[in-house]
Amino acid sequence: MDVSVGGCTPKPEAIVAGLAKAAEILEEKRRAMRKHGGMAPAPAMAAAVEQEEQSALRAGETTAMQQGAEQEADA
């Protein structure tokens, strides 16, 4: 399980936040698969890829997910 939404009858905001987190995780996995020729990387490699992406986010680089959201907002 990648995402957990807490609450007994969770609030709509929590569900939306959970979906956003799941979409982010899915995008990270897709990016890792593209980077490795369509094959899922080994768990150790996946952790390294995730650390690399987190470093990019901290450095202020725009992720593919953010770019998609910006394009939708402009439309």
C-alpha cells in the first residue's frame, strides 16, 4: 500500500490529498520505469531514484506532475 487516508469516514480533503499523493507516487514510478528502459528498477534503485527526485524538488526544479497541473490551469 502506497497511500493511506485516515479517518472513520474520511473528509473529502483527506481523500483528495490521498489521491494527489497516489498520483505523485505513480508518476515517480513511471519516470523510474522510463529511465530504466521500461523495466521497474530494483527496490534499492527505486530508493535512489526517489532520493534523486526529492533533491531535484528541493533545488526548485519543476516535476512533470507540476508542469501538467500548470498546463491544465492555463487552459
